[in-house]
Amino acid sequence: MASSWIYLAIGSGLAAGLNGLFAKLVTTTLTTSFASAIARAFSLPEDEKVVEYIVRGLFFGLNLLFNAIMWGLFTAALAKGSSATKVSIVNTSSNFMITAILGWLVFSESLPGTWWLGASLLVAGNVVIGMRDDGSAANTGYEAVRTEEPEEEELQSRRNSESESESESEESREPR
């Protein structure tokens, strides 16, 4: 599929947003409330710090997991995408929007209109950069140049040709 990199880049942005969510949950007081609710559900004392440490540890583990997922998906998107700029644009834009939505859902954060305006300008700027990247790549007119090292057989063939040329020129210099 030609555009599978798009899904990988969006998935990477989603994983990055979840990574940020769990990183914030490791340190916020909301986690203390969540741990107290879990303690109540299991008939443990609400001020039991062990439950809170377990919950924070779980969030830290999920933070690391989603960080690894993010990098895996981003790397796969880079490998399949037509340009690193396009992959980065999709990844950054999806991460930005998902982070805003998760902040609103989980932390009841409200974002002012200026934030949304700034986010829109960021996405628009990324699109312009992506279009410029396409244009500069298409207008260069350069063909792909072979940059690989010559194979061993090719090197040996060159050496043999040079040796034959040297021996022929030595024969032509010798008096008869």
C-alpha cells in the first residue's frame, strides 16, 4: 500500500500523545485520587501509599511502552514514506491534536482560541514546508548517482586490465 506510512505516522503521533499522558500521570495529584479510588474498591485504607506507588509505577511503565511504540512506528513510517519531512508533518500534527484532546478529556484542560490558532498555524507551516520539500526534490533534475563501493570482482578486473596495459606498454618499449 503506497500510503501505509501515513497510518504509521498517525499511530506514532497517537503513541506520542499517550506517552505524554502517562508521563504527566506519573507526577500529577490526579493519580493520587485515582489510587485512592482503587484502594477503596479493594477495601484498603485510602491513604495506603503502596497502591499509589503501584499506580504511578504502572503509569511510568506505560510511559516507557508508548515511547518505544512511538519510535518503532515513526521509524517504520520513515522507512516507507516518500520523505522524512512529510512523515514528520503528519506525526507532529497528529501528536499535537491528540495531546490537546487527551488533556481536555483526562485533565479537564481547556485551551483558549489562541492555542487553537497557534496549532493551526503550526500545521499550516508544516504543510508549506512539506510542499516546498516536494518542489525542491522534483525540480533538481538530478538522477540517482551510484555511491556504492565497487564489488571485489570489479576491482580485480580493473587491476588485471591495468596490469595488462602496463605489460603491453613495456613490451612496446623493449628493443627488438
